[in-house]
Amino acid sequence: MNTYGILIDTTLCVGCYECENSCASRWGFPQNDAHKLSSEKNTAVQNFGEIFVPRLCMHCQDPTCVSVCPVGAFTKTELGPVVYDAEKCIGCRYCMQACPFDVPRYQWNSVNPKVTKCDMCYERITRGEKPACVEACLPEARIFGKLEDLLTEAKKRISENPETYHSTIYGMNEVGGASILYLASKPFEQLEMRTNLPQYPLPDLTWAVLSKIPNYIFWGGTLLGGIWWLTNRRREVEAMERTLKQNGTNHENSKKEN
């Protein structure tokens, strides 16, 4: 497994919001105190009393945003991040409806609106650098590295400190797995994170149907073509019968006149 990811240990997050500030600087967004995802905030830290939970794109292994985008504006890269090409986007917002983690946001107030979301600082990763939010995290609540190594580290922390951590590694299995992993001291449903998601990739649900569409089109087209031919043929026969009948009538009338 050569993809990269981020391990977020919420037991270490102190709510300093430096990840938010560094992300805003990287994207050129204004800094604000609204600690929730928006079209001008691609990472946000939510406060649950003694627990702070950073939110960002999960960078799924088999992303639904990639599968539903009709123009290919989203791409799952080999390094792990799911990146977005605003030049291709047509503003259909299918990605927003399909995302199981409710991540993509739309620039409703822009004259040229696009979708926004975290891209795990993809261009920094390609240069061998850490994502901006990871680099800014002084308590090291965020760790960047190979996803396989992050899973090993997460399991190690749970094993060595079972009294500190809940036994679940969030993001390891949800919808086929993600590149962002979470550790917490409480069950994740108490942190407003979806725990009713399947362990298989969501695009698998649609592929079972979409893969059959060519057959439906072929046989459906054949059926409709057959119906059209039969209907058209019946009309031709009826018209021919009316013509023959009319000709026969005219012929009888001609004989009587003679």
C-alpha cells in the first residue's frame, strides 16, 4: 500500500485552530471563527466539550464523488488524495449529494461558483512536503505518512492504551476505507460522525445497475424497434387493403355502366 494519508488523534488535539489557519492561508481564504466546513473553509475543528474533532475530506479509497461526476472533475490519485479540477466542473453538485461524509461545499455567493474541498495539499505532497494542516499542528494530533504505517500506528496506540482510546479506527473500514483515519476516546457517534455506513465502497451499489444499462439499451431499443416495425407494417397492410377494396368497387361500377 503506497498511498498516503493522515492519522488524526483527537485525544491530542487542543483546539488551537492552527490547522484551520494554515489551510485558509494555503487556499487564500479569509480566516474566521466559524468552525465548520464551508466554501471558504476546507478543514474545520469542532468542539465537543473536552474533545476537539478536525473535519476535512476523508479521501476515500473508492470515492463516490469520483464515480458520480459526469465530467471527471474529481480524481483519486495514486498518492491517495482525491483532487478536484474546477475547470472541468459544470456545477451539477452531484458530488455534494453523493458524499457520505457531507464534505464538498459550493460557492453559492460567487459569480462563477465552483465546488471546494480539501485536497490534502496534493501539490505539497508531490514535492515531498507535508500537508499544511499537519505541518502547523504543534501537538502532533495529525500525522502524515504512508497509510499502511498510519494503520499500524493507530492499532499500536489502541493496544498500548486501551483505557485512553475507543477500539474503533474511524476511516479504516467505512465505505471501503479512507485515507483519513481517526482515533478518539469516545464512540464516534457521540462526535457526530456517521457510524451507519457500510464497509463496502458505495460505487459498488450503482455499478450493479449501471453495468447492465448497455444491455437494457440494446434490448429495449430492439423491442421498441420491433413494435415500431409491426405498427408501421399493420398500417401499410390496412392501407393496401383499403386500396384493393376501393379498386374492386370501382371495377364493379365500371362493369355495370358498360
